[in-house]
Amino acid sequence: MRSTAPAFPAASPFAIQPAMPESETLLELCATSEVPEGGALKVEREGLVLAVFNLGARYYVTDDACTHGPGSLSEGEIDGEIVECNFHGGCFHIPTGRVEAPPCMVPLRTYAASVVDGKVCILPPAPR
């Protein structure tokens, strides 16, 4: 008889996340006022090139570079939670980085974002 592990639901990108550590460990990216509603801002910090998105006063951070080519996602067209790359027209789901349309095939790297004192912040990523 085969033993099976208990089934656990897959992690949801919309699940409640634990509180982020104190602000001194966070990487400050920009003021919330710098990112227009329904828009994006390109931010370069500590060797990272990121896109900060403001979707209904919820802030999301992804790599700025498209995974398919040289497009800048902060310059792409935003429709709801989808960003279309300005280079080849591939699309990504902003909150999760999931590929939504070809020619893109590799998901986009996302970062857990928080707002601290009016600033959009992320945890510094672990070295790759």
C-alpha cells in the first residue's frame, strides 16, 4: 500500500503575506507619489533595474526587462493587471509575473513590495 503525503493548497499570490522586517532591512525604491495610478516607473537601485507598478494604490515590483527581448516593461502598455512589452508585444501578469501572451515564455521575476512611510520598498533579493 502506497503512503501519500497530505495535500496542501498551492500558495496563492493573493494570500496574506507575513509582515516584512523592520524598514532598515528594506531597499527603498521610490515615493508612492512618483508612480502614477495605473502606471509604472523604472527604478535602478543596487544593480537592479526594476519596474514599480501602481494598480489601484497597490504597488507591485518586477524586473523591468522583458524576459524575451530588450523591452522595458515600465514603458509598456498597462491594461488592468497585465503589462504588454513595448518591444515584441508579449504580456505578463504584473502581480505574479506569469506569462500571459507570446512570444514571452519565461515568467517575470517579481518582488514582495511594501509601502513604508510613503515609500515603495522591497526586501533586497538574495544573490543569484
